[in-house]
Amino acid sequence: MQARVLITDSLHPLCFDLLTDAGFEVVDGSKWTREEILDRCDGFQGWIIRSGTKIDAPFLEAAKALIAIGRAGVGVDNVDIPLATKKGVLVLNAPEGNTISTAEHTIAMLLAMARKISPAAASLLSGKWDRKPYTGTELFGKTIGIAGIGKIGRAVAERCLAFNMTVIGYDPMLTTEAADKMGIELVDLNQLFKRSDFITVHTPLIPATAGLLNDDTIATCKRGVGIINCARGGIVDEAALLRALESGQVGAAALDVYSSEPPTEAIFDLIRHPNVVATPHIAASTEEAGEKVAVQVTEQVINALSGEVVLTAVNALAVRMSAQPEVKPYMLLAERLGSAAHQIFQHPVDRLLIRCHGDVPRRYKDVLKVVALKGFLSANWKEPVNLVNAEVIALESGLAVDVETFQSEHSFSNLIELRLQGKDVAISVAGTIFSGDDSRITSVDGYNVEIKMEGQVLLYRNPDRPGMLAKVGHILAKNDVNIGSLSLGRSRPGEEALTAITVDQAISVEILKEVANIQGVKGVCMLEFMP
């Protein structure tokens, strides 16, 4: 029987040709209403979309014959992936099609900002012939700081090097050796802010990067610095950026993305500033990118429906393993351990070792290795990390990943342990399943604790002496932070202890700094576990 593919967003005509040539029946539903799609989507094995269609639970329940969903683009947030996985539906994307377009747009914004092209063009269009106010600056010999060196960040670096710029970068997932090969000097964020003539951000928008450039961090930058954001709105604090432009601390800014789209009136105050170059989220909007993502995802859908190998599946391994009930809780445990390990370890990582203790973890060691790596990488990687591409991303970043198996050597019959190794520093985090899907951290760097991996957890080390917990409790209380539970671990009485406090809401950076300023307290971090 001929497979049928539904397309409900506007796609490049090549998609229809590719599907027809492969022997599929193609139906163009791009003009259908939501109700019409719900009524007609049953009987299709493939479904290709862009950002306009949201495939949620009603659609997945209605499309009973569905085998694969193709998203022509990187993000798959408009697909209910957990439900698709449960139903055995492959979700495919096109992760590389927008890389060049976004990198080139970043360079265009950099040049427009440096040479004051927008205000100069506006002045000329108004009938004026003013040259002196629009004297620009050369890129040659200048230092550009790239925050986030994924595929797009690397493509930007290559182009900046061609301008004979000094390229420095920050990325906790990248090793010094890998950065050196790209011609990038790897630095910490403080150095990046202090040394850069221009700063461009290419990170995902996560709690750790929200407001990355704010009043405090902008104040540490060179006076007159140029700031570019073609990544995600919210990475740059727009109100802080406007204040810095008005004071002269920031010389110019180039923005393609905004915290609210379309922008609010407050954001338009920033956009209208004479030293701002602004575009309406078009970095990935080129004919070539549209064709690339459409063709790539169409080819993957064809492969999926033909039983061939797919390379961009977001949930391929999860689909295969979903039929194995015994491994599912351990997959969740491994992913949360990976995320926790990244949040605890505040250093660049060279090696990640996954140690599987007991029968179940040993049996599924390869799956758990990839899942733990996904949890670790997802915390700070711009492109979507899934069970297919996690190992590739680790390899490209220069991160060594290994897995070891052991008979049960602990009081827990099945336990997963992650060991992170950086330059002259290392930590370990271990956890197990108590019952059902109740995953808990059982040790951190040798300290025995019991931390439920849900919600928000304040973690720190302190001298094991009276009054330490009271000092932290006082800070939380005065900031209206409610404590849910507490776990203490120590090696010997009177020495150093590890304290984990579960709280009912996320703790601000300011509160974390106040806790860290308590004499003897160190290693303060906030663990956030997604539900």
C-alpha cells in the first residue's frame, strides 16, 4: 500500500518532488484549518511541518497511522515529543540547514554595527550628506568574544578569522585542544567580557544564560563594546542594554531576536536607539536555508518510511527502548544525573565516565551512557541534544566519554555513577532508584546524601560546626525562600560537610552570592531539575 505524507506548512517545492519520486502520495494541507487537519490527518504515515503547525496531543491521537514527523528546522518545541515517543512516532528535524545563514547574518550585523550603516543610510535617505558622524571602525585587529561555540559559533569564528580578528570564546563543553584547532582562544566569561571589542552570543536560552549580559556583566566590559544577539531573545537583558547604550558603556548593538516577539513598546525604545541595528528575527531566513532544511527533513522522512537509516531523529533510541519497562526509570535517573553533574561541576570538562553498578544498569550500559551524556550536554548546548547526536556532539567538542560496568559493590543493588574530570579537578555524582520513578542522588564526591531529583536544590560545602545551617537558613528566611527538605553528608564529625536544601522556588544569583559569602562556605550551586 502506498504511504501517504501530509504537509501542513509552506515548504519548498522540492519536497513534493522528492516525495513523489520516492513513490509516496503527498497531500498539501497548508491551507487547512486546525479543525480540518484534525478531521483529515488519520491515514497519513508521514507528516512534515515547519513552525506554523503545533502537533499536540489531539493531533497525535487523531493521526493513528503516523510513523514519522518531520520538522523543517532545528527546534521541535511545536511537537509533543513525550507523547510521540510513547506512541512510537519518530520525530525528525533538520539541525544543520540554518547554520550558514545565521552565521552570515551575524557577520552582516557585525559589519553594519561597526560601520554605522543603518544610521548612515537613514541620513542619506532623508536628503542629508553627513559623513563625519558615521565614521566607523575596522574589524581588522579587533577582538571578538563568542559566547557559545556550537555549530553556529564555530561558523562565526571562521569568518571572523578571515577578517584577521582575534577570536576568543567561552563554552564549558569545549576543550582547549579542540578550540586551539579552530583558532579560538578559550577563556572564561570574565575574560571574554573584559577583553572583547565585540561580543556575540550563540548559546541556548536556559536559566544559566538568561540575562547573561546584564547591568553587572556589561559594566565589566570595555567601554564602547559592541554587542550582537542573533541567538535567542532574553540572553541579553534589553533594559540593561538600553541603559548601557545611553551611558556610552556599550557603543553599539545589533539585535535579531527579542525577549518578546513581536517586540513590546519597551523593546522598541531599544530598537529605536540610534546606535542599534535591528532586524525582525530573520537570521535563518534565506532561500538557501529554507531549501536546505526542507530537503534534509524530507529525505529523513523518506528514509524513515522506507525502513532506512535516519540521522536526525530526536527520539529514535527512546522509541526502541520504550518497550523495555525495566530500563525506563534508569534512563530518567541517568539523564538527571548528567544534568546535576553539569550544574555542580563549575569547570571545563575533559572526560566523562559513566559507571554502571548492578544488573539493570550493566545490561543497558550503552543506552544509559548516551542518556547521561544527553543530560550533561543539554544543560548548555544551543542545538537540540538527543539520543542520536549526543555522542557526535561530545566527539566534536573534544569530550572523552567512557562507560564501565561492575557487579553491585554498594548497599544499593543498582546504581549509576558519573565521574567528571577537568584539568587538575574532578568530581563524582551517583544515584539510584528507590521505587517506581523516584530517582535520588546518593552521593556527591564521596559524601553520602539523599537528594530527590526534582524541583530546586541548594547545594554547598561547609565546615561541620554548629551554627552553619542557621546562617544559611537566616538568609533564605529573610528572602522568603521556603525550605522543603534537608540532607547532610559528612566524612568525619568536625571536618567538612555537604549540605543539600530543597527549596520551593529557584534562588536568585544575589541570594547564592550571599550564601557563598558566609565564612567557610564554598562550592555553592543551584540544582534545577525539570519535571
